[in-house]
Amino acid sequence: MSIRRLPSELINRIAAGEVVERPASALKELVENALDAGAQTVAIRLAAGGLDLVEVTDDGCGMGPADMALALERHATSKLPDDHIDEVTSFGFRGEALPSIASVARLTIESRPLGMDGWRIMVDHGERAGEGPAALPPGTRVRVEGLFDKVPARRKFLRSPRAEYSACLDAVKRLALARPDVTFSLDHDGRRNLAVQKSDGPTRVAALLDRDLERHGLGIDCVRDGLRLTGVISLPTFNRGMADHQYLFVNSRPVKDRLLVGALRAAYRDLLARDRHPVAALFVELPASEVDINVHPAKTEVRFRDPAAVRGLIVGGLRAALDEAGHRSAAREQFAQPVAWQVEPTPTIHAPRAVDHGGLFDQRAATSEHSARVLDRTLDYRTLPAARAEAAVEPVPSFPLGVARGQVASTYIVAEAEDGLVIVDQHAAHERLVLERMRRASEGGSVARQSLLMPDVIELEEPDCDRLEAAASELGELGLDLERFGPTAILVRAIPAALGKTDVTGLVRDVAAELSELGTSLTIRDRLDHVAATMACHGSVRAGRTLSVSEMNALLREMEVTPHSGQCNHGRPTWVKLAHADIEKLFGRR
């Protein structure tokens, strides 16, 4: 078999398979070109999710006819003035996007540099279809129509217009986050779906991701060893069921990098349940020589020269911001919604009804019947549990979480603050406090242990015993001393002192289950954090336990000085607040 040189049309289609996977890929390349051209405004139009039309108009520097023709040739670019590919600062640099798109669609480029006439070039699936003058303001307009119309093998793998539009919107959001100094607009099927003006970074993040980030977000800005991390992250209690609101950038380039995603997840360990995800937009800045962006044609993957330093910057910077947030919680502001509050109607006691006995009205019988109904109602009321209330005789000190006034259902602490009413889930709050004590003790290397007078022997299945035996040294760092006691038993000699009086059997069984679920893929530190969270649950104040006012106030004061006390170990809020104004709304006072 002889070797032959592939025709340029086929080469372009092969390249298009890597660069242009779907309409969102083409849109990303076109918007990046617009930004590299110095655009201050980018307007995008889509039809059928980009399947029928992708159009990008910018007010950048524009191109003359000769440059336009050259831009349609493979590996022709204006973004590499020299051969130093490791110092690229632009979005694009390969010179593959336009010829790749033109090989699988109908492409029209119209461009006009300032002070010159406009020009148009049309290409139909790799074949030049015409050119001539064009009337447009300074800048460039690129239209892509009928993507993969003549490549049915690729067209059939595209998804529905709605799904393709969602991918296009995500690509635009990423680029708009990377360049808050540029105005973006997006029209889909004739309707304006996105419009953001020039702004600063945090404002752009809140506008594109979630407006509530202005109240429930934390700003990030830290520098370490020549690396800088900026951006916005959400409080742990402000989370989502999917990781679709996490945007990561390296030198303003949107990327999807496992190292960065893993570092973000590590920063929120023991703050979120495993099926919950934070909202984040993070920007890593480092010298171009410290990162390789020429890993994949789509340019969404990067490789760091020192990945450990980048991971340490992200984990350390985010944990510092989360620690500084203290007891803050996204549930700290609960707005009054009267429709969500069930108001029981006041029982109406009607006048006694006379009873007719053969035409005679027996008033005494009516009165007796009425008294029986009232008595029954009174007995029902008397079966309700009595609530203990504390007299608010002293003024409320200016504590953030207020002063305890009582307990509801032996589960929720009710406190009075200067600006409203605070309700605390006592079990969730104390669970977090115990975990933070254990973490501090573990980091200090001296976890206080409580030795058992008589070691407990816990019967377990043999695989559970194997896992506990393998993790015995790790568990010892947390104050849980155990050893193997036969094929199906574990001997427990000591437990962490922070747990106090606890169910040792339940604790060991839960730790064994946790180790079974975690497997061996996590680092020792991650495994310790997960196991510590399980152990903290056993040492916390249980729901249903009656607390004294002094105990309640002690819990509130410790929450105010403990990091992350605004959420439990699973990311749920530990307290909520109802402001005075919201209480007044509930009662129709304003």
C-alpha cells in the first residue's frame, strides 16, 4: 500500500473534528477571535441552538481583504508575532479555527478596519463561494450556517436545539467572566437572552451566575510565590446539586482542569455533603512560562510546571476565606413570606343551640352538649407539651446570635438578637463545634483521649474489621484507639475526649461504614476529615435533649467564634434569622 498526501479539504475536516465538536465549539472560537482583536462589544446571534446559525459581531480592529483570505488558511495567525509558543497571551494561537469551521459549514466573513472599506468572503464547506464589498461599521462579523449539513455522520451526533443552546450559553458565560471589561449580548431565535455591560469582576460574576452571590459570596484575593488567585466563591450553605456553576480560569483563559476542580473540592471538604457543590468563579494568574496551554486543540486543558503550588494556593486561599467567614450562613437572612406560614384559625365558640325534643326546646340539654364540646377541646389543648419560656428582663447584649430565650421541641434554640429572632438547630450546630475541636486537636498533634475503664468489644463483619484494622493508625490520630480482636471483632480502648459520653458501638459501626464508602482513593487527610465528621455527629447534642439557658448561651457564644459554625458538617445551615421588619410583615404591621 502506497503512502499518499491527504487533500487539504480532508485535512481541514480532520482538524475540525478536534476543534469544532458542536455549535458551542465554533461559537467559542469566534468570540475568542473577537476578544483577541481588541473588541469592546461582542454581539452574538443564534438560531436553533446554533445548529442553523451562529453569528458573532465585534467592534475590534477588523481585517483587510488580504488578511481575511490568509485567515482562512490553516496555521495562519496574527497571534504569534514570533516563535515563542510558550509565551502566548492571546486566546487563540493555532490558526486552525476558521479553516476548520469553513470546512464543515457555510461561512461568511465581513470585516472593515477603521478608515477602510469593508469586504466579504464566503466559503461553503471548504469551497470558496464568492467575495466582494460589504457595508458594516468598523469591526468584524462572522456567520456560520448549516453546521455539519454535508457531514451527516457528525450531524446525527448533535443534540436537540435546546441542549446545544445551553452549551452555547455556557461558553459565552465563561468568556464573559474572563473579560468583565467587554460588553456582551446574546440573542437566540430573535429573543435577547443575555446582556451584560462592562463592570468589575465580582459584579460580572454575580450578574452571570447568581445575584444572591452579592450577599452569599466571599471575595478571594491571595498571592503566594508569584501566583495569584482571585474570584468569588459561595458560602457552604449556598450550594447546588450540580457542579454546573463552577468556572475556572488560568491567565484569563477558561479551562476545565482536573487539578483545579480537585483543589476546589478539597477546600470545601467537611463543609458540604458529597452530592452538593459550591458556586465559584476562580482566576489563577501565573507567569506564562509556568503553564503549558498547548495541550489540546480546544485549549481548555492546561499543564502546570508546579501543580502542587497551584493546588496549595487554591486550597489555602479558599480555606482562609471560609475560615474568616466564621459563623456566617446563607440562611442568615430569611425574608418574610406570609403565604408560607400556616395561620391556624381561631376557634369560634358559638352560642348554645337548643335541642328539639318532640317540639319542645330543652335548653339544659343544649347547654350540656355545648359544655361537653368545650371540655373535649380543653382536654385536647392540655395534652399539648408545655413550652418553657425565660423572662426577657435584662437588655439584649450585642451578640451576633443574640441571647437564648427558650427551646422549641427540645431541638431548636430560640434567641433574641438586637435586630431580630435567631433560631438554632442545636444538634447541627454542636456537631460542627465538636468537629472543629477535633480538627484543631488533630492539627496540634495532641488529641485528648478518654480511656475506657473496660475496653469495648464490637462485633462486626470481617470486611469491616479489615478496614478498621488497616485504618487504625489514622483513627489513632483522631483519638480513637482500637485493635483487632479476632476475625469478626474490634477492641476499643479509648475514644476522643471531645465526644464525651457516646454510643461506642454505634460510633465504630458508623466509622466502618464510612471507610467502606470512602474506599482508598482519598488522601489520608481527606479520609480523616470524613471520619472526623462522622465521629463528631456522635459527640454532639442530640435533638430532643432539653438544655438549660446557660447551656444554650454557651453554645451560641462558641458558635460566634468558631469557623464554619454557620453550617453543619453536611452543608446545611445551623441557624436562621428573622429580622424585626420581617416579623412585622408577618403580622401585617408594615
